[in-house]
Amino acid sequence: MVTAAQPLSAASATPAAWARHLGPNWYAAVMGTAVLGSAGVALPAHAAVPRVVLAACWVLSLIMLAALLAARSLHWARHRDQARAHLRDPAVAPFYGCLSMALLAVGGGALTAGRQVIGARTAVVLDAVLFTAGTAVGLAAAVAVPYLMAVRHRVEPAQAAPAWLLPLVAPMVSAALGPLLVPHVPPGQPRATLLLGSLALFGLSLFATLLMLPLVFGRLLSGPLPPALVPTLFLVLGPLGQSTTAVGKIADAAAAGVVPAPYARGLDVFAVLYGVPVMGFALLWLALAAAHVVRARRHGMGFAMTWWAFTFPVGTCVTGAMSLARHTGLVVYDGLAVGLYALLAAGWLAAASGTVRGLLSGALLAAPRTAPAAPR
């Protein structure tokens, strides 16, 4: 069901009441804020965003994560019936993948944008904790959500939505961020295990995504999505950009002697042979998704939490483009990364401003109501 919100009344504006309709989709705001910092660190030197701004983005994402974890704990403690209803709802359950990606994004950001704030040692410890937790949650979601869809949700292929990708792409985020921890674990077996484990997570997520993408595209061909869901088309960019980032990061870590030379060289070649065509498809999908968004806006699409889809998936394409810039030496990828980062910043401003307005009015935490169907 597509929903919109009604403002909360003053009488119902207690912490417990506000937490009742706080779904797992809110973790997307943490992801989008964290990637604003980590993707900015990856930009070429001539286009670098001031480090203090990127560090502030990471600190904000850390605060948001802590607040959401507390609020979601209250949600499960006080409103277990609603929490179970979310798990039984095929439109909401896939967003449990966002919990994993929020943990991973903030953890990875600690080693990039947040290091200058909390120090290198604390950043490594924090990333290790959040990476472990995020990977465990991501693997659980990648199994549990498709299982629920098969045995409880009883969904039809015609109901396919881009959000179905969320639990499947979570392990790909682990694959992209695992290599950041490789230099900080003991050499030998531990480093090789973490590196090849990241490669295994890449494969797990890639093949699961390839199974799902035809359903998403087939749904799109059957007619436009409801206006509130149109921004979720940007979610398809997530596995594309994140997988390109992952193979590049894995190749970079392998080059440091973690695996024997033939494999390290093979991974370096694979990073280019895989990343170039996938990034090409990502740009094609970006154009298609943008066209649908423009059409939906003309038909009255207003703000919804789905606007956060304009952030994290685009951020993964920024880091993917910079990975290709390193491995190919082509400056065109530097320019592409800068352009995509500008799009990411614009998307974050739009999503953040809409979220703040919705929170101040109480509309975003109110009980949902049925929204209009898609215009033809």
C-alpha cells in the first residue's frame, strides 16, 4: 500500500506515540547523511569539499544513528504489534536492509570523514563494531526478508518495487567497506580472510540483485509507479555504484600483498572490466529514473521519505566513479564523480529540508493513509 501521513494531534505527541509509526525506512536518512561525508572525501583534490564540512556530515549521521536506534528500540518495546505488522507488510519489510546499511555507512565514514574528529584508533574500533553488526544484520535481512516474501507476504511479480533490492544490496555495502579494515587486522590469514570474505559478499549480493532486477524493470514497463514511490527508482543505482566501488576497493587492498600476486593482478583487471560497463548502465538508469521523477513532479508528487533515495545510491556512484578514475587513470571519471556529488548534495538538501518540515509539523510520524494511484 502507498501511504501518506496526517499531522499528529497535540494530545498524541508523546515520545511513545511518535515512535509508533517510526519505520525502518528512517535509517535511509542516516545512510544519505553519512555518504555525503564519505563520498566527499573520495573526490579529486581539485574539487575537494572542506574536510570540516565532511566531518560535520559524519558527526550528524552518527547522532542520527544513535537517536534512531533509541527510537526504534522504543518502537519495539511499546508498539510490538506495529513492529510485527511492519514485518508482515511487503512494502515495509525490505527497509530492514536500511538498518544494516546505516550501521555500515556510519562505521565506514568513521575511517574516512570522521577520523579527524575522533582520532584514528577510535575510528578503527568504531568501524570494526559497526561493520560487524551491520554485516550480521545485512546477512540476516538478505535471507529473512525474501523468506517472508515467499511464505508470508504472498506478493505477485506485478507488485515488484525497487525497495525489494534493499535487503539484497546490504551485503554489497559490507563488501565495499570491508577492505577499509584490512590494513588494521593482523597480516596473514586474518587479512586474507577479510578481503576474500568481502569478495564473497560481493558475489552474494550481485547474484541476488541480478535475480531481482528483471522483476523491477518488468514492473516499470507495466505502468508508472505511484508518485510517492517514483524516487525509489534511484535505489537501483545502489547495487550498481556500490558493486563498482567494492571491486575497486578489494583490488586496492589486494595490491598491498594480502593475496598472491596473480590474484591481486586479476582483481585489478576485474575492477576495470566490471566497473566500466556497470557504471555505463548506472548512468542510463540515472537518466531513466530522473525522467520519471520529472514526470511525477509535473503530476503533483510531493515530499515523502522516499526522497532519501536521491542520496545514498547516488553517493555509491560517486565512489564508484572515483574507483574507476584510480584504476583507469581517466580524468573523465573525476569529472563524473564531481557532477554526481553535486547531484548528491542537491538530493540531500531536498530530502533533509522536507524531513525537517515534516517532523516540525508532525506529519511524518503520523498514521499513514492511502495515497492516490499513479497517473496514466
